Amino acid sequence: MEDIVRVTMTDVTMKNFISLTDAAHLLGVTRFTLRNIIYDGNFLSGHLIDKELFFKKDEFEEVIEKIKEKISELAEK
């Protein structure tokens, strides 16, 4: 997994990113759970923008099914 990249709001177009909070809400899990799934599975690289963790939307959409599978596995335990 790549390191977290630090950028500022002026460096990015925010519509191309999804926050950890929004992604967790979308998937119905906590931020902590989603963060652990993403990092343990080496699914995505995070970007720290204004002290909040974001992921590129297109990359998130590519791995969302894998993340959902992992959530289902955890729910079965």
C-alpha cells in the first residue's frame, strides 16, 4: 500500500474524491471498520486533504465490490 499523500484543497477537484466518512456511510459501516478493511486488504491509497482521509472516487468504485465482500465476511463471524 502506498503512503498517505498530503495535498491541499487547491491541488485537487473535490468532486473526484470521496471521504472516508461518506464511503463508510455508503457501505453502512463505521469509519474505523472501513479504514481497517481498506488498509488490511491493500485496496486503496488514501489522501489526507484538510486533515480528513479521502479516496479517489474512480479507484473506490473499482474496489467497492471487494470491500462489500470483506464486510459480509466480517458480519458472518
